[in-house]
Amino acid sequence: MAERNDSGRTGELIENCRKGDRKAQFEIYRLYYKAMYNTCLRIVSQPVEAEDIIQEAFLSAFSKISTYKGTVSFGAWLKRIVINKSIDALRQQRIRFEEITSAEQDDIQEGIIEVEDDGRQQVEVLVQQIKKAIQELPRGYRVVLTLALIEGYDHEEIARLLSVSESTSRSQLARARKKLIEIIKSKQK
């Protein structure tokens, strides 16, 4: 039976994976590896660490494939596993998330407004510069920024994933944006 959100061939591969078919598992791995690796790398920032996490994520996915019900695409289901594994790895390294004070919130909001106004007038920054600047962010900032802006999670989901409050998620994102802008501006000088 093909999964509702996964067309023909992928649905067939998923069914074969449920039966323990190694060739189907390899094909699923081949199809999804690059996208999942890139997601993981954006969170953990270290290629070797990302590679290890991806291996664990695929092993976990194949061992839990019977729980995949097809209510979301297989790629979305797998991405959730990869993100959770990435966050678990960061937790083991004890990332610290900080609450923001109201004074800092005002400063950050003013900075964001200034940058947004200024950003419309500046020459567009190359995507590679932004990617590099994101990698220079402290881990806590980078994780929240990646989950919010790149992966599309809302603050409630981020808070649940990271075991922090929604206000901490918001403050980390605001700080990450401010720091990202500082990094980009310093590179342009």
C-alpha cells in the first residue's frame, strides 16, 4: 500500500523498508540523504558531527518506519527525526539559552527596525555570505535561527523541541538576527 502523501515509487520503497528490504532502505537513504544532511549541518555546523547524526537518524527512521502513518510526507517525517537527533546532540553539549531582559528587548527591537529600514537601501548580500555568517553565530542563536527562518518552525514548536520557553525562543531569534546583521556588516567593511 502506497502512503497517502508519498507518490508511487516512494510509497513502494517505504513498504519494502517496512519488510526489512535493505535495497529499499539504501534507495530511501540515497533519495533523502543530501537534504537531511544539509538540514542537520545547518543546526550542528560541524560536517563530521552532522554525518554521524544523519547515520543515527536513518537507523532510527528505519527501526521506527512502522510508526510512519503517511499523514505527512515521508520527507517531513524524516526531517523531524533529523532535527530531533540534531537537537539531542546539541543538548549533550549543553547549549545555553538565555532569557532576554525588557531593556535588551527594546534595544533589539530598535536594532531590527533600523536594519530593516537600512536593509531595503543596501545592496543585496550574497547568499554564500549569509550562510557563512550563520555558521559564525553562537550555537544557541544558530539553532533557533535555523529552525525559525530556514525550517519554518514557529516559536511554540521551537520551545517544545528545545525545552525552553516561547519567550526564550523569541529572544534567541532576535539576538541571532542582530548578531547575524553585525557579522554581515563587519564583513562588508
